[in-house]
Amino acid sequence: MGQLDEALKHYEVAVKKDSTNGKYYYNRALVKSKLDKFEEAIDDYNKALDNLSDQTGLYQARFNKGV
């Protein structure tokens, strides 16, 4: 199992423990993007946008969602 797969596994656990943490969704979306799971990444960026409160995080999620 590669490092990205391992990271994805850890973010899956984190999201299950706290589904209101936008940073978990954002980071999981980054990993999914690198794994070419673009549809899933977009879903996670949307969830991140719904749950992030800081302006920098919101900007980054919007930007990466468009990439």
C-alpha cells in the first residue's frame, strides 16, 4: 500500500469520527485528487466548503475544486 492509499485510509477514519470537520474533507479531497479519483474529490471539496469556517480554507477548497 502506497503512502497516498495509507493517508486516504486515515482520513476515512477521521471523517467517520468527526463528519463536521471540514479540514478532514479538504485533506481527503487532496489525496483523492492525487489518486485520480476526481469525482470523489469534488464531493469532498463540497463537504469541506459546507464545514469550513476559516476564509483561507474556504478559498483553498474553492480553488482546488476547480482544478
